[in-house]
Amino acid sequence: MGRNSAVIIAPNWLGDFVMALPSMHALCERYSGECTVVIRPFLTDIKPVLPDVHIHVTDKPFLRMLASMRVLHHTNPECVVVYPMSFRAALLGLGTGAPIRIGISYPESSWALTRRIESPDRSVHMARMYAALARAAGADASEELPVIDEELFPVPEMISETSGGYMVMAPGATFGTAKRWFPDRYGELSRLLSTTYSCRIILVGTKRERSYLERIRQWCPDRVENLAGMTTIPELIGILSNARLFIGNDSGAAHAAALARTPGVVIFGSSSPVWTRPLWHGVSIVYEKQPCSPCYQRECPLTHLNCLKQISTEDVYHQCKEVLKKNEI
């Protein structure tokens, strides 16, 4: 590598990473593939969605970050684009030695940047902010998700073919309870969908969410399978790409479903679809905006969770039927 290369310090969350893909692809084209994308360990297996770049994995410990600085500095980049709005990400960007350092204007990170993009008030989509970062580096960025090569995301052997196929549910949300619709309603919904459409329901999530998802599986144990903590990101995308429907909260899995072009229904609670709606037209949103919405909090600060309580099982079930009707004609 040389001065006509770039370092991209990618977002830390799966959902944010997917929403950043259009701009990261544009940056890679601008620098003719001579890009190094810096990711966190739990995103290590995301490489198939960025097949033509160098991947560098780093983590929070200071010594690990110093080692990353040395490696990235050795690539002699012309530009570093810093997606996270954090002191750590800004320091890592500075440590690359790149003369052009682009990021979002934010108190914790602005000091290390040479070009700053104003942080929006969340009245526009996050992808537009990410596209502005890429354009500041001279890239022609869009806000449309790239088309993935499905051969790179095969359905894992744990998913066996059965008549009726399957639907995927992601009832968790790592961010907090204010984004999680209720397990009893997911349970009732899984019973309704699996019976009406004679299909299986596949529950996906993190290892920590396995016991939480098991409560949902108990509503219909013969038709619901719990794969929480059992899939890699490529396997998750492979499972989603062959699903009849995705249902979940505003989470990383919802954005993975959009990347896989899986018809979906996504439930919003404390966050806003204006800011983080999945970037594909085949996704339908269920959102009951309240006077206090959106608060963007992990836990409901008023303790009532009305933004989620006002969404009934029947509401989501009806939306699922509409999406299936539209996509299965």
C-alpha cells in the first residue's frame, strides 16, 4: 500500500455496520480496493460483504490499540475515515498517520480530525450521514445496500429443508429492553404464523439471549427452533436469504435481513425509523409513536414502555400477512 490508500474505522454494531456498507463500498471504489477496514472481534466473519478489502481486527484494550496503530501506520494511508463517534476511534485514526482524517463532529473525536461532518439531529437517516463521510473523501456514495453474492452465505446444515419453509424471528436487542417487544407477544405471533402458514419459526440472537428466546419457543415447541448463539454472521445472512419472512425488533438482525433482501416486519420502540430504518423497501415498519418518542434510551425512563405496549400481537400479525401477500403473489 501507499499514499493512495485508505483506512476505514468501521461502526461497532452489526446494524450500524450494515447501514454503513453503501458508503464503505464507495470508499473502496474511490481507493481502488486499497482499503483496510478496522472492525471489532465479533464482526470478524463479516468479510464476505467486503470481499475485496484488507480486514484488520482490533479491540478495546490499550495495548491492542497501540499494536493496531503500528500495523495501520505501516500501510502509509492517505486518508482515514472514522465512523464511530468516540475518543478511542479518533485516537486510532490519528495513530494511522494519515494526513486526511475524516469523521463526525463530536466533542470526543473532533480534536483528531482534519475534516468534520456535522452530526445530524436524527431527522434524516443514519446512512445519509455515513454517505457524507464518504463524499468528504471524494467518493460517490449512495444510500442503497449492495447486492450480496448469496453463494458466499450458504444456509448452514442445521437448517433442514421441510415443506412450508421457515420464517425468522429476532426477538432480542442488545441495546436494551426499550427496543424489545414482549416475549409473550412474540410467542403468540409464532404460534399464529406457524399454524396459518404451515411453516417453522427460527429464532436467532446472541448467546446471551438464548434463555430469553427459549421462553418464546415454549409457546409452540414443535414448530419453533431456538438458534440463539449458534450462528455466525454469514450463517445468519444465509438463513435469512432463504426465509419466507423476517420479524424482529430494531436490531442488527433486522439490517442483516434487509441486506439479504428478505421481506420483513420490524418493530420500533425507543428508537426512530427515520434514523435507523432498514435500507430496503421490502421491510415494513410497525411503530406507535408516543409523546415521549423517540427517547433513544436503553430502558424506558418513564417505566411504562407505552411505545411497545401499544403494539398488539394482532397489529404485527396483520402486517406480516400484508408483507407475505405482497411478496408471494
